Amino acid sequence: MNPSYPGYRALMLVLFGRSGQPPAWRSQAACAGQDTEEFFDPQHAEEVMAVCLGCPVLAECRADQLAWESSGQASRRYYAAGTVAGLSGPDRKRLHYPRKDVA
């Protein structure tokens, strides 16, 4: 996204909190610089999973994504699709809303 876009600062604050800056670990991510559209294309799911599973900051990425999704800033539709931190949308949804056994 272009920093000159009028809503850029607001979006960065929503995504990254008070600092408005991405965490430092993001520059070390295996996906840094890749086309993010691939992460939302089911046809590329296996390739994307391979990138994630070989990432040196997978744990940080997963913790950050799950925390953001559960913070209430993300609506359900944002984590319903796409691969993030080696987890598909349905994988993340199951973590947030585990099935309850009916007795």
C-alpha cells in the first residue's frame, strides 16, 4: 500500500497497534516480499504452506495472527480464508471456535 494513501496511517494503526509499524520479525519472514495474493488463492495453498513451514519466524507470525484475530479488531470474514502462519482459514477458525462435544 502506498504511504501517501489518505487512509494509510489509520490502517497501519488498526493492523499494528499504537506504533503503526509492523513488528521487526516480519522482515525475517520467508514470505517477505512475496505476492500476498498467492496466500488467498486456493490453487497455491501447497506452495504457500511450504513457504510458511520453512519460515524462521513461524511461531511469532502465528502468535501475532491469532492474537490479532481474537482481539476483536478482525471480523470473522478476515480469517475465514487465506493461509497465514502455516494455517488455512478453516484451521484458524477451528482454533478460535473449537467444537464442543455434545454429551
